[in-house]
Amino acid sequence: MTRLLLKKTIHESALLFFACGLMLFVFCWARVWLLTQFDLKQFEVLLDQLRPFEKFMPIPIEQLLTYRGSLAMTFEEPVLILCILVWSIARGSDVVSGEINRGTLEMLLAQPIGRLRLLVCHASVCTTGLALLCLLSWLGLAAGIHTNSVKESVAPTIDLKLPFVPFRIPLRTGPVTQIHVPLAQRVDATAYVAPACNLFGLGFFVFSLSMLCSSFDRYRWRTLGIVIGIYVIQLLMLLLSKATAWTSGLGYFTFLAAYKPVAIVHVTRNSSANAWRLLVPPESLSASWQHSLGPLGLTVLLIAMGLACLAIAAWIFRTRDIPAPL
């Protein structure tokens, strides 16, 4: 019976998974390709005009002029986050309230299967799908990095050594030429593995929150409204926490403060080993109540909060009465 339930859950999730997965892979690859069409140095003149908005950015604005920092902003793109949220909320809200709304939960529970096993089957399929979606996001970035090249200006020079001068003077010996350099020589694709894990942590918590709201509701549309409303409020609190000093305390009450993929890439620019540290010095990450957590610590925090939501959802679902279908 458990195998049949797994097949049913996979069948219901297949179309949404392939749609989100294809969109994520193509979008991440296209984002890399678009970036290679511009010379980032040409945007230096815009830095002073963007200074007032730097407080809303997770990294120093100068890092956006590097390929490493610009590619990291892919994890902040609305399209990528929307795909992860659609999967997490859609599948999490369908676990209990979706089945009740369709009138199929009573038929499922009439079979020799426990309520806890029902939740475990849904959670296993949805978590596996979420992990694969995050993997496809990273594969899209990696494919874009290894299949695109960037233009760089090169001028032949020689170092002139003058007597009584302790350094050499570079002199240009020819015109400036444009050369194509593989992007893989400028950016290491493995630098985005930790941000992809952080994206998984965000999706896992949102999925667990959706399952928690679904466990005590009977209408799926209301579950969707509750979860989306919570996310919008959390996003607003995050923006307000960065806007002014007197609203900075709101950052202590939003789970979105633990989603820092761009800051993770910035922290690991000098050492890739920093990506898997639970704790880092407070000045390394610009977060609020998670300021002492490293890249791995932020992801573990999101997963731990998600597991807590799953535990509460299991307790509510096992003790509640199932309403009769309308």
C-alpha cells in the first residue's frame, strides 16, 4: 500500500516537477549567457548612483562588477525563487487540505495505511523533488559557465627598468585587442554548491510550513492564502529590517534572514572551505540573529525549522478529526 501511495504522489507531482525543473535549468543557463554579453567594467560609472541602495544588497556593490558576484545574484532572481516556492507551496498544501478538498482523504485512510505514513510518503517525494530542482539550478549555472566565454581587452606591454628606480614601468607596445576567454577560467562552478544547498533549505522550510498549515485546514485555497500571506509578511519584514536603524530588529523574526546565497559566495571568495562551516566570525555575514552562523549553519537552521514544522504537522494530523467531504 505504501508503494501505491508513493506512485500516486509521484504521478501527481511529475508534471509540476518537469515544468519547474526545465524552467530552472534553462533560466540559469540563460542568465549566465546574458551576463557574458556585457563588459562589467562599463558599469563602474553607475556605482556612485547605486550607493543609496547598497544597504539592501547582501554583498558590497563592488562585488557585482565581478563575474563571481554577478552570477551569485542568480539565486536572488524572482524567477528562480518563484519556481522553488511554487513547488514547495503547491505540494505542501496538497498533503492534507488538498486531499480533504477533493474528498479523497477518507478513501486513503480507509486503506491499511497510517496517517503518519501518509505524511512521510508525501514529504519524501516532495523533498526529493525539491533537492533535484536545486540540483538542476546548479547544473544550469555550471553548464552556462562551461559553455560560454567572455571578451577581455588585452594590450601587449613590456616592463621598462630604469636605473635608480626600484620598480619597473609597464609600456604598451601595440594596440588593444579583444580576446575570448572561457568563463570557466574566471569562475569556479563549485562555488555555487553551498548557495544551492541554502536554496534547498529555504524551499524545505516553506514546504514544511505549507504542510503544517495544510494539516489543520480543510480548504486548499485557504491554505495557499495563509502560506503566501506569511511569506509576503516575512519578505516585508526583511526589507524593513534593512531600511532604517529603528526597524532593524525585525530581522530577528524572519526566516528569510537565513537565506543568504550571495553572501555565502562572498564569504567563500578567499577559501572554499568556508562554505561548509557552521560558524564564522560575526563580521563575515551581514545577517541579524543568524550573524554567527556560517553558510552551512544557515542551511542547517532552515532545515531544522522545517523539521520542527513537520513534527507539529504530524502531531496535529494524527489527533484531528477528518471532516466529511462536501
